[in-house]
Amino acid sequence: MTARLPSLNGLRAFEAAARHLSFTLAASELNVTQTAISHQIRRLEEELGIRLFIRQNRALALTPEARDYLPGVRAAFNDLRLATDRLLRKDDDKVLTVSTLASLAAKWLLPRLTDFQEQHPGIDVRITTSTSLVDFQRDNVDAAIRYGRGQWPGLRADWLMADELFPVCSPSLLRGDKPLRRPEDLRNHPLLHTSNANSDDWRLWLTAAGLPADIARHPGITFDMIFMTIQAAIDGIGVAMGRTSYVQDDIAKGRLVVPFKIALPADAGFYLVAPEGRRDAPKLTAFRQWLIAATQNKT
């Protein structure tokens, strides 16, 4: 005899509450009230005839039975997500969603994307930006361009390009009362910084150039995205630490110059990553081939 399945809403409430160990956070995730979560859990416990949560000193804990039950519930929901994803993707073969960093999109990918559209007019490309790593099981994303060393479990990673680090500035800073001619002249100009991942670039380059690293701590301007830092350099506000992929087009068009010949290799690079299970999708294969060629200046 087939056992009757418990309420789907109750199972969703249980999985979320068990993951967060909080009815409040589960309610926020599922866009319902905390009272609704509490009622759904109570109804599920009545259906199963088993207590699932222990409330103690404002904390929430799972009973031993709930700990045994949770992996199966979580796996069932994951199977539902994957099955739904496969179903919807049958009608979505011509839509390609790619996640990347906002600065890489603005300074490198978007200026080249017209070429891909001309070669593949039947593929609708959608670009989404984030500083967080994509969760391919949760997010509606086909592929991502990530910066790192190419080791992400469960994902195919295709090498795209590496960066070098070197100062860049407006051509106007090579002239004027305090011309920028030698690395020592950096003391006379504001240094432009990018926070977070690139915050150490100036210190690394100054050390490689044989200059005191504390020059990087002189008063300057800090931005939270590198494309803003680069734009400030183009506008002549100061000197930025450039990365090849972000500045090569501006250098080629004369908006930026490289005042010194010292370049520092970066210790990582950009990769196109996608889940192993989707690696051979025709739309993704087309984008991968085009992207690799673009990084090799073949487009």
C-alpha cells in the first residue's frame, strides 16, 4: 500500500526552517509570516505523528527523527528543481544567461558582444552581474565568467585569459607642472584604489618596482568597482592600477597610457564555468568557442 505524502507546503516549511534553524528566517525566505511557518510545521508533525523540532531557550533544534528525515526531503526538492529546470530549458534553448563581474562586463565583454550576436543571431544573450559566486542549482544561469585558479568542484572550467597589473593614467598626467615620468613621481599624484579583491594591487606593484609600499597609503580615492576606478583615471583624477582585461581597449583608443614599463603578473585568471551536466548544450558550446577566440583576439 502506498503511503500518503504529507503536505508539500509543510515539507517546504520544514526544509527551510531546518536549514536556518529559525522559523523567522524560513518565513522570510518563503515570503510568509512566522505564524504561517509555525502552523505548517505543526500540521506536518500531526500528519507524520512525529515531533520535528525542539524549542529551547529561544533556540531551535532538530529532533533525531528530523535529522534522519531532512536529507531525503532536501534531495527530493533538489530533484524537483532539476526536473523543472530540464523541462523549462527545452523551451529555452535559444536564451543564454551569463553571470560575470560588473567591471568585466562593462570594460571587456559588452564591447565585444555584438560580434557574437552577429555570428549567432538566434541566441538571446542575457548578462547578469554579481560579485558572488553563482549557485547553478538555485540561480537561472547557464554559465559564468569567474576569476580564480580554475578549481570549482562539479563545474567545467575553460581558461580564458590572465591579467597583468600596471599603473595607467590619462595622457594629461604626462604633462603639466608635475609630469609623471618615473615611478617615484607617483608621490605627486593621487592613487586610485579599488576595494575588496583588488585592494592589494598597489602595494604589490610598488614592492615590485622597488618603491616603499607605504606610498599606497597616501591620501587617494577608493571605489568599490574597478570600472569606476578606470573611469576616474581616464578623467585625469589620478593614477589607477590597471588590469589588462579592464584597460586594454582604453589604451588602444588613447584614453589611457601606461607611464612605466613595469608590469606584475596576476596569480589567477578568468575562466568560463558551467555545470558538467550542461557543458555540451549547443548555445553554451557556441558561446564558449566564440569567447575563447575573442580572448585570443580572433574576433
